[in-house]
Amino acid sequence: MEASRGVSLLLLAIIGYCAFRGCSAQVPIPARTDGFVYGGKPPALGETVVVEAFFDPVCPDSRDSWPALKKIVDHYGGRVSVVVHLFPLPYHSYAFIACQTIHTVNKLNPSYVYPLLEKFFKYQEGYYNQPTYMKSRATVVDEITKNLVVPIIGETNLPAYKTGFNDSQSGQSARISFKNGCLRGVTGTPYFFVNGIPINGSGSPLDYMHWISILDPLVGEM
């Protein structure tokens, strides 16, 4: 009985170890820090208050959160940095395609990122859930390309965009963004961190005055 029990405990320990190793597998380390800096000023350790926002391009609450964040960048100038991470929600049908599209245009020219994100915010209702139920993936990708991407990048960059979109790297970048959010406990969008600390109220838009109440004391202590 003791020998049998010892074998059972050993097997249980091996299974637990394998499960732990599986759960703690290394997420691929990207060549650059995840996220897109808004306003042209990258975060500087100890020199700026860093606001991170996890957005889904076809999430209405992400869309409604964006104007206030843009406004605080203007208000604080170089004292506050805003970084947007893409986090495609699985219950928005083409959220991952939207994120992959943004990663693709970033490789062409980083200045395209925020104009395209705002295009998605403006026209998002046409690209998720019910409006796309009767359309193929190829049709939706083609519509996004023609209606949202081309007006930003221009026809001359279209061949390079299509090559980049079909390259495995753009899909990998979108996956890394999603895994980064999961590792940090992001459960929905919008989700906010300030100097690495999650903010109460994440999951719904925060208005301008709410941001002022959070950031004013921090900026004053810098």
C-alpha cells in the first residue's frame, strides 16, 4: 500500500509540474515594447506620468474613452505620456483583424497608427458582429482595406500593405499585444494603468475631469 501510495504521489507531482510548466510558458518577447505612443513623446522613466490604455478598435467604450485621453495629452504637454495597447475582444467578430491591420500600417509608417485607429472608432459599427454575419472573412478584410486603410496610407502603399498584412509578423504582433494584456490582468476594454498601476473604473470610459483628478496630484509631485 505504501509503495502504491508513493507511486501515486509521484505521478501527481509530475502531472502538477507539467501543468505548471505549461501554464507558465514564456510569452514571445517582442523586438520593441508593446504599444503605440500618442503625441510623439515616448515615456521617460521618472520624467513623465505614463498612462496606458488597452483598447479594442471596434469596442464602443474604447471609442468613447479616446477623446478625453487626447485632451489630457494636450493639457499636460510633455509631463504625461499616453500609450495605447491593442486588445481584441473575442466577442467582437473582427477585432483581431482590426488590430492586425493597425500593426501592419505601423510597419509601413508609425504616423498612420492613430489616424487608422480613429477611422475604426468612427466606422466601427460596420465591422463587428451583426453587420458582418452574412459576409466572408475575405469580404470584410477587403472592405476594411478599401474603406479605412487606403484613405490613410494612399493607393501607392497598398501593395506593401497587403504584403505586410499577409506576413505572419503582423498576426504575431497582434497576438503578443493580446497576451501582454492577459498577463497584466486585463479583462475588457477600455482598461487603464497609470505608472503601471490599474485604475478603478477600467472597463468603462473615464471622462476628462476624472483624468484630471487622477493626474494632477501625480504631475505636481514630479
